[in-house]
Amino acid sequence: MNNQALKHKLFVIIFGADTPAGKAFDVSLFVAILISVGLTMLQSVHSIRDAYGGLFFSLNAAFTVLFTIEYILRLYCAKNPAKYARSFFGVVDLLAVLPFYLGLFIDNAEFLNVIKMLRMLRIFRVLKMAQYVGEADILMNSLIASRRKIGIFLVTVLTLVIIVGSLMYAIEGEEHGFSSIPQSVYWAIITVTTVGYGDIAPETPLGQTLAAFLMIIAYSIIAVPTGIITAELGWSAALKVRGKNCPSCKKGPHDHDAKHCKFCGNPLAN
């Protein structure tokens, strides 16, 4: 097997998802990512790290070598290695292995373990597998279609919490814990999101009235982004189902994964 043929075969396995080998690679990568992230989480527990520190180091080293080999193979078989290295997933792949090697030369580098959690982002690459492509496309199209509406919603909420936070600062003042406008805006955000930590609370009747008003408004707007995205999801799914009509009899609709016409039996266009 010459060099070009080897690159092509590796490319189909590593970057593809419509072959048995490609699917097996993606599933193996998915499992390896979950296990490595789980190990990193367990390693942050002092009692577990003190008891099994050597084992965790060996397992992390093994997974890091595995991910390093995978990264090198991706660079080797990529059609444009430089473009891949600068891409989002290329940077994530590099950050998935870099903390371990830096930790070998830096003392007390536990903070680097946080960077390892970026490996979870690599799971989204596995979603390219054939059985998930349609669902991922619907979700992505819905998010893109609703981005302007969500943006306007976020600006509206941001304006609301700034105004209410400023009013609460003027009403309550520093003696009641609202020491600054940013602190008051923080309280407004906590209230709007219905989290309610309770670390700051209005004490004057006027402040409590304003807080009650904000809570009522929050319940009326908290479901807005969910409704926007849900509507776009339904629209995208409907478009996908309606998108296949038989080229022979022109009848439809058909399911998006249908191969033959349910009316005349002829093959559907890909």
C-alpha cells in the first residue's frame, strides 16, 4: 500500500462515519473521552487521589498517548493539515493532550486538569456519525434560525436587569447589602433566572415591591427562548420531512430516510 492510499484509508476511518471502521473508531473515541474525563473528575477528589494517585497517573498517561497518536494521524491524513490544526476541533484536539505534557515540567499544575475537560467538546465530533447527522442538522439549523430572536431577547433582559438593579441600588442602598450598581444588577440577574441564592435581599417595602414586580415579569419571560427554539425545531423538522418527493410520480411527502417511493416504488433521489 503506497503512502497516498494509506492516507486515504486513514482519512475514511478517522474523518468518515459511513463505514463500519469509521463507526467503530467514533464509538471507541467516544468511550475513551468519557473514561478520560471521568478519571480527571475523580482525580480532583483528594481522598481518591491520595489512595490511587499512581494508577490515575498511569491511566491518564495511557489515554494521553492514545489521543496524541490520534492527533498525529489526523494531521497526517488530513487534506490540509495546517487548516485542520487551526480549526476549532484541531485546537481542541491539541488542548486535549497538551496539559499532561506541560504537567511533567510544571510543579503543582493541578489547574491544568481543568483544560482536560475540554475533551468533552470532542464528543460533538462523534455526532457526525451517520445516524445522528440528520438530528444534528435540525438542531443546528434551529439554533441558527433563532439566533436573532434570542439575541433581541437577551438584550431586552439585559436592559431590564440593569434598570431594575440601578433602581434597587437607589432604593435599598449600601446599608442593605446593595453596595454598588453591579452588585444590584447581580441580584436582579439572580432574581430573573429564579435562582435566588438569598445572599442579598431587599428589606424596605418599596424594594420588596420592586422585587415582587421583577419576579412576576421573570416568570412571564423565562420561557420565551424555549418557545422560540421549539418553534424553529418544529419548522426545521417539518421542512426535512417534506423535502423528499418522488422524482417519478412527484408524490410525497416521504420520511427523510426513505429510499423508495411509497406510492410507485421507484427509488427516491438522494
